[in-house]
Amino acid sequence: MTLAPFRGFWDVQNEIDRMFDRMVRNLFGRRTDAETARTWTPLLDAYAREGDLVIHAYLPGVGLEDLDITLEGNMLTISGERKGLAGDGGYYLREAPFGPFRRSVAVPEGVEPESVKAALRNGVLEIVLPGAVAEGQPKKIAVEAAEGAPAIEG
């Protein structure tokens, strides 16, 4: 005979978790499509690679036909739309955001739009701006106390 003294405890804990989830869903309701669409902002990573600026935008579920990239001056803009999945009768839970999105990021001046390359692979958009990263180390700038304001030391 095997004893499992905590088995009943976990069954009770799981039931309490289910009841709490149900209560919260009933109190606050489900997100509307409009609320979900308002919260959709793609995440970005940017880093230097061999003198190039590389930007990754995480766009799962976005197709090439729903994606637009523009470079105007020093402003790179990624925009488009992630379409919601068509269900056959409504959602029990909908956490994945969808709808239109727009994300802009400042890039160094002087990038030639014709030299920019972009590829979408497995939901990750990679944009390469050749030669956009200046070589050399950043220069530290000294900060002085303003006139009449005491400097804080230590």
C-alpha cells in the first residue's frame, strides 16, 4: 500500500486555483477585441554586428503581405497588422494580441535606404542597416554643476 499524504492537498489546491480563475474571469470579463488590438506593440532588439546596425522585431503570426518598413531621414518605421485567428464560435481565452501595429526607432543619420536589407524568418524580422554603427569607443562627457547650484559630491 502506497501512502500519498499530500495528494488530497494538491487536489484541493488545484480546485481552488480553478475557482479563483473562474471568479476573476467573471468579475473582469474577457478582453474585447479593441482592448487586445490597442496593446499590440512588437518587441525590438538592436545590436551592432561588424559595423552594421541589426534590428530584430518579433512579429509572430505576421505575414509578408501584412508588413511595411520605411526609412525616412533617421526614422525607421515598422508597421503592419497581425490578423486574429478565425475561430468557429468564439474564444474561451484570448491572450495573443492582434490588430494594427506601428513601431518607430531612430537610427544614425546617413543610412542609404537602398542599402537596407530585411528578412522575415520564423516570426522574427531582421533589418540590417549597413555601416550604421560608428567605429570607436563612446566618449564620456563631464557634467558640471549649474550656476548657483551646489555640486553633490560623493
